[in-house]
Amino acid sequence: MGRTGASPVLPGALAGRVAALERAMDNMISKEVTFAAETPVLVTGAAGFIGAKVVESLLAHGLRNIRCLVRPSGNAAKLEKLQSDLEGKAHLEIVRGNLLSNEDCIAMTKDVAIVYHLAAGTGEKSYPDAFMNSVVTTRNLLEGCLRHRSLKRFVSISSFAVYSNRNKRVKNLLDETSPVEERPVVRGEAYCYAKLKQDELIIDYGKKHGIPYVLLRPGVVYGPGKIAISGRVGRDPFGIFLHFGGSNKIPFTYVDNCADAIVLAGIVEGVDGEVFNIVDDDLPSSRSFLRAYKKKAKRFRSVYVPHALSYLLCYLWEKYSAWSHGQLPPVFNRPTWHANWKSTLYSNQKLKSRLGWQQKVPTGEGMNRFFEACRQKEVHA
């Protein structure tokens, strides 16, 4: 298999990951890596939870020319430490910029061959804010790439949130062929709406301008640094945690595993225009995860809500919200139930067969790291 070149001499924290990745890459069959080690790479959202791991994974895969975009107010301490450790071994450039600025986008995309676009609005509750920080920013970045005409691959991070989880080809299986939401506004989730529009924009640029893209849709990304319990497990709107997941599998992916999949999507040949879901093997059920969380991280009270009852709750909440003209926000509704709490199975077969991805951090180990991080935060709170 063609490689990106010999790996640079890396700090001790990355040495083990390099060895593991190289062993895995040796086992990949017909997954040609098409980019040289000096290929200019841009990572947006590089200081974020996933972005920082993507930078590490790029280095572990042998990429040595990485431009890291950080928000003007973002904390780049980890990247600066890595930059210092890598001095003379790889070129790690940290740039401050705003994706809402056309000038910044033109500057940051100069000579770039691979873009890993992780920056996105995640906390916005309003549709205009979500649209601005996911769609407008992506358009500006794409326009910057078109200006220079050096782009070879645009890897965009989407989300499982875009799937409707209804009318699937295989009844209980959610995979890359599953339909996305046609009316995302009905879900009442600005993030879902913005991610769908972002995907549509990228596909449109691919058709109109020949932008070579790959769309990635991670499931629930977890690990130290992001310790909140996923809404797919349950929610606590009334001060008590309502457990909706039950026996459902939760589409977890440990942050290191997710980062490796993202990197492969940028450097493996023959996957332009493809969509890949990112989930780990050995997915736990919602019930087993919650039980382990209470045992190993933090004890709290929860009430299990059976599927039929949770569906009824969503139906009644949805109807009352419409009757009250939004006086009660549509936090619970049937599209949300289908997307988050309907009994579903997940597949990472395409990720393995087309990208040669292999799970580096076993689910059990990832969960233990996660629970330890949760416990430590609780101790130091």
C-alpha cells in the first residue's frame, strides 16, 4: 500500500499511536493513500474536542504540513504545546481566523490540498445562528478553495442528527443509505437543520464546481473532554433524568477512533462523493451504559420510560405545543422520537470496507477512560 511517507519523530505521547496506526495500515487491502507527507492540510476547528485528535492522527499517519484554524477567542494551548514538541519534525501552523470572513477563508485555504472541516456551531438554539455558523461558514470556506484551485479533497463533518430513521431500506438498520430528514424544522432542532443544509451545500458545490468531497456522519462521539450523557440515552427536563433509550444500542464512537476515520476519509483513494457513518464496534445498550455510568462515574436518580410511553409523551407534547402556538417549545415530538429513541441497529461496514478503518481503542477501554474523566470532574467540581 502507498503511504504518506515516513512518520516524523513524534513526542512520546504519540509514539504508541503511530506504531498502532502503521500496523493497521499494513493490513489495509487496496486502500491506496494518495498524498505525500508534505501535502498542505487545513483543519478547521483544530482546537476542538475532535479537531485536536484529528491533528494528532494526521501526524501519526505521516502528514507533516498541517495548518490549524482556531477561533480568535479559542484556546490553542494544546496545539501550541504540540507545535513546540514538533519543532523541526513537522510543520504545524496555528492560524487565528473567522470563517465568516471571506478574506480569512481565502488566506487560510491558500495552497491547501486537503481540508478537514470540523468547525461548526453546536450550541446555537436559534436557526439563524446555526445556519450562519454551519452553512455560511462552509460556503465561505468552499469559495476560498475555489479561488486557489489547489483542493484535492474536502472532508466535511456532518452528524447522525440528519437521519430521519424512518422508511429505511432495512427496517431496523440505520446506515448510509437511510433517508435524511425532509422537514428538519419539525424536529425543532436548529443543529439538525443546519447540518442538513451544510450537506446540501457541499453536494451542490460538488456538482456545480467539481469540488471533490466526502461527508462523514459520526454517531455519539465521547471521551475525556466531553462527558455529558447523550440525549439518545435520556433527558432531564423536569429535574429528574428520564431514561428513554432502554435496550436501544447507542451509536458511540470514541474520539480517537472517530479522528482516525476522519483522517482516512481525506487520504484514501477513490471515495470522492461518498458518505460514511462513524460508529464503533460492540455498541452498548442505553440501559447497560447508564448502569455502568452510575456505578463508575456518578450516581443519580433516573426513571425508565418504556418506548410506547415515550412515543405517547412525544405525541402529546407535540400536539400541545402546536395548540399553544409554541408557548410550550416542541422539545419532544415524534420526529425526535424516531431519530433518537426508536429501536435501531447501526453499521460501520462501509467505513471498514472502503476506508480500511479499524477500531484502535476498544469500546470497553474507551468507556473506562470516559467514566474516569467523569469521576475526576465530579471530584474536582
